[in-house]
Amino acid sequence: MTGVARAGASILPAPIDASPVEPIANPNEMAMSRPLDVAARVPRSVPDALGWLRAHFRSDLPTDLQVTYQVDLRGEGGGIFWARVDGGRLSFGEGRTPRPDVAYQMDAGDFYAILVARENPELLYLEDRIRIEGSMSLALELRVLFLTRVAS
């Protein structure tokens, strides 16, 4: 994977939690065993989504990726947050970041459905339900960074 290195990461707002995430023993097995019908665990707010991202982050991936994502969710359960991947570490916080490498805009319900594999992000993008600004290759890498299965 390639990434965008940025000097002066201190321009980001203070992270909610910058500690490394413990790797999952066998991420591929866990991702394949998770059922698609996980209604009880569907995030319904930005804090719920941040908890989901923390729990599903793949810190076992190559450590050369440095990227900042910003997500702007509209509608019920919406809000704005950023996530920073720096090697095998994940940090995030609510609000905007000054210069994200990738910025997403979409309906909150669509985002939460993507997290639990009820929606396919590529199809939503083709349907103009997701707006992406910045590096498309980094935008696509986001999906690899978190354990999930995509509905076909």
C-alpha cells in the first residue's frame, strides 16, 4: 500500500484516543465468520461509529500508510469526524481536520450500513450517494483498513 506522508501532524485536533489498537488473532477468519445481519450492532451515531472503527481496525497491515480521512455524515445520526492512520496506529476525533487527504460526504444511514456490510460503497459512489474529495486510491484503501464483508 502507498500512503501520503505529511510532516507536522500536529495540525490535527487532539485525538480522542491515539493508542495503538491490538491486532485481532486471525482477522480473515473473523471477517468471514461475521454474519451480515447484525442489526443489534449497527452504529446509529458518530460516537457509535468511532467505537466500531476502533474495534475493527486492522493494525496488522503494513505500517507505511499515513493518511487522514474526514467523514461528513448528513441526516439523522450524522456529524463530522476525522480518522488518522499512521502506520499501525489509529486516532480519531469529532469535528473537522484542516487538510484531510480524503474527505467523504454521505448520508449517515448509508455510512453505518457500509460499516456492517449492508451496503457496497462502490455502488453507492456510482449512484452519487457518496461524494469523495482527494486521492481516490487512498479513499479505496479505507475499506482494507477495517474488518468487514461487503454485501454483493
